[in-house]
Amino acid sequence: MKQQPLKIASLGIQHVLAMYAGAVIVPLIVGGALKFSGEQLTYLVSIDILMCGLVTLLQVWQNRFFGIGLPIVLGCTFTAVGPIIAIGGQYGLSAVYGSILISGLMVLLISQFFGKLIKFFPPVVTGSVVTVIGITLIPVAMNNIAGGQGSPDFGSISNISLAFGTLLFIILLYRFTKGFIRSISVLLGLVAGTLAASLMGKVNFTAVADASWFHMVRPFYFSTPSFELTPIITMTLVAIVSLVESTGVYFALSDITGKKLTEKDLSKGYRAEGLAIILGAVFNSFPYTTFSQNVGLVQLSGVKTKNVIYTMGGILIALGFVPKIGALTTVIPTPVLGGAMVAMFGMVIAYGIKMLSNVEFASQENLLIIACSVGMGLGVTAVPDLFAHLPESVKILTNNGIVAGSFTAIFLNIIFNVIKPAKKSAAKTESQAAA
């Protein structure tokens, strides 16, 4: 019993490390594109980490009004990065946060209605979506294995060795250990990989030295919201797309934990995301949605308790207030993270395939839904400039492999499995009337 708090803390840290890179890269990309100063960028990274922890707690804490109650981690949706940069460049930061605020309110308004659409997300859709999520994440892991895009030693033998050495260490731990050691195999792999990298001179502590020890957060740090119609429409579309992505993650974790989801559960999950988006606007950070990175970790560790996620949320909040401590996690070399990501992202694909095992494969329609949705998701990921000449508001739905694959699955399911049975039913009624 005395080891229980230590065990929970270790698992919480493992979840932090699994999502930390994905969480910080969004503010780094957006802040760089919008020409933030070094001080502004430091604040943006810190407030994003703090908000990730806070909104994660909102989603895990299930009550009468919001929270789905699954071990879900929230972070900034990558779908929003392009639109935020475009809006910020054309309309300014105030329009960015105004559009995020309104999109969060829209999610709150449609949450009850969106939760009733469960029939549009049968296993053929959710399994396809989760599979696409995993597939589209793999290139991120591959780039990290090589050292990260733009790195001077991209693809070097030392980077490849670190990455696959980390992955092999995780696999061996998972194969030859049991219990607690097995459940934190990813964390131990990251530690071992970082120690090996330090011996190779690849660990840089500059970020820790430059970061401050403490900072305060406050609402509307960068700008108060302003409201423009086009940005509002754009970010509302992004929010709806995020709900589609989240639905796949909800069902994946539902399958992993054995908790059956109801329409009411889904509504509370969507409502928590709406609140998370609103808080992101108020504190000038980002719109937030479920992080699929941590789904694989839940399965890989075999630990499904919400206490671990509560602990992780608390750690993220603490890191957000103390940038110097938070910067410690950035010393993990990119190739080491890449090696661990292969296992975690691959597990997402495996669970998508498992969810598809509940599909009636004798149906050619279902096979076509899976083929087109997975093909579209992978295709857009491989050729991101395919829809480069479409309007910005349309490209939100086409520039992201997860979004493109998800909407393809939903659209084809409606055509083959929602509309078609209705026609058959109508024909049957007409024949009965004629008789």
C-alpha cells in the first residue's frame, strides 16, 4: 500500500511524457509563425501545458453536467494550427481568441444534439477513424526517430540507434517483466534512452537554464477577443471536426476499459470539450480536444484507473506554473521520443483494427467504407498539398488525414448503412400496402 502513491505518480509522469512533445510543439509552431518574442513564446508554452492539465481534469471528472469519466488526456488539436495561423496573420490575435471563444460556445449548444448521433458512429466508422488516427501519427514518430525534421543530423546512425534502442528496451521490458515494471515500460525506456543519449553528448540543458522558476497566469494575457464572422465559422468547423476525432477516441477507450458509453456520456464528454475550448480562449491558449497519443499508453500499461490521469493533470498544472521544471522534460532527445512513439502510435492502430473486428465483413459496403476512409486518411497524410488550391474554410476538412478519413467514413456510412435501410423499409411498406 505504501508503494501505491509512488506507482500512481510514476504512471502519471509516463502519461505526461507521452503527450508533452505533442503539447509543446503546437505553441512553438503557432508562436513562431505569428512572430512571438522569446518571452511571449515561453509564456504560451507554459500556459498551454497548464491548460492541458486543467481541461484534462474537467473531462475525467464525471458529474451531472460534464465529463465523460474515461482516462482521457486533452491537448490542443493539431487541426486548429493552420487556421489559427491564418486567422492571426489576417485578422490579428484578438480575432483568433474571439473565434475560439464562440466555437466553444457552439460546442456547448450542440453537445446534447451531437450525443444523439451515436447511430452515425457504428464500429465500421469508429474503427476506421481510430485506425486512421494511428496511421497518420506514425509519420510523426518516423520523423522523430530520424532526429526531427530540419535537424542537421537527420537520419544519422546515432539517431536511428537511439530510437530503435529505446524501442527495443521497451519491448524487452514488456516481454520479460510483470506488474508495475511492465506498466511503466515506456517511462523506463525514455529514461534509459535519455541516459544513453547523454553519454553520446546529445542531451542539451540550455532550455532548463534559460527558463524562469515561476510565473503567474492571467486571463487575456495577449489580447481580449474580437469577433469576425469568417474566423468564427472557420473555428466552429474546426471544433466540430475535433468532436468527430474525439468520438473515435471515446469509443477506443470505452473498448479498452470495458465501459459502455451512452448518449448521455457522449454529451457530457462533448460538453467538457466545449468548456475546455472556452477556457483556452479566456487564457489565450488553444482549443482543446482528446489526445490520441495516450490511448496507446493506456493499453500498453494496462492501467486504466482515473487516479493516474488526475495525477497527470496535477503534474501538468504544476509544470505550467514553474517553466524551469517543465523545461526538464524537453531534454529528452527527439529520437528517444520517436522510438517510444512507435509503440504507442502502433497500439492505436492495433485497437482500431480490433474495433473493426466487430464489423460484418461479408458486407461489401462495409469493406468499401473501410477502404475509402483509411485510404483517404493515409493519402492526405502522404500528399498534404493535394487540396492546396481549395478555399481555406474548405481545407480545414481536407488538409488533415484524420479529418479527411473521418468524414469519408461518416459520409459513406450514411449512404450505405443509414439511408439504404430506410429505402428498403419504405419499399417493404409499399409492397405490403399493395398486397
